Amino acid sequence: MSDKPVIESYRYHVMLCCGKQCEPEEDRSLLQYLKQRLAEEGLERGEDAVRANRAGCLGVCLQGPIMVVHPDGVWYCNLNRRNVDRIIKEHFKQGNVVRDIVFHQAGETSGKV
């Protein structure tokens, strides 16, 4: 049996929808921007690191691009560079969910986010 893969620890795992409706294949600029900003903010490594990955369609094609943040189970919509910056500052660095762009959070009933 071979050794299991090893990855560095991280605090948040972010999946950004890169489905055709949210971010077409030829334009991955928002994902690139997210990764660039995480690096600039020192969130690539260490105990507060944010692991960012692209996802195929997340099945919510309205008000995209969509981002899911785990372990919090927070689903953000209407993403653009400004909102990505807000998520990095308020959620990842300060621990506060950016409520006005959340449309679902695990464990909460719809309409109460």
C-alpha cells in the first residue's frame, strides 16, 4: 500500500463555481483574482490559510458566480472583485460572514440568513 497524499493545513476551503453560466472557460479571471488576493493577504499558507479551488457547476445558476466556503457551509452569490475583497477581509480575516451576499448557510432555514 502506498503512502497517502499530504497537503498543508488550511482554515477555509473555498470552491468558486467556474461553470459555463458563472465563469466561462475562456475567462477564469475571478478565480485568478481570488488566488492573487489570497497570496497578497498572506492567506496561502499557515494556520489561517484559505485553500481555493475551482468547481464545475454547483447547480445554482442564478446570481453567479457562486462561492461555497467550508467548513462554514456559507454560499455567496453575485461575486465580483469587490465582493471577493469583502469576503477576504470580513470572512477570512475577521471571521464575519458577509450577510448581504449570502443566499444559504448550512444549518439555517432559507430566508433566515
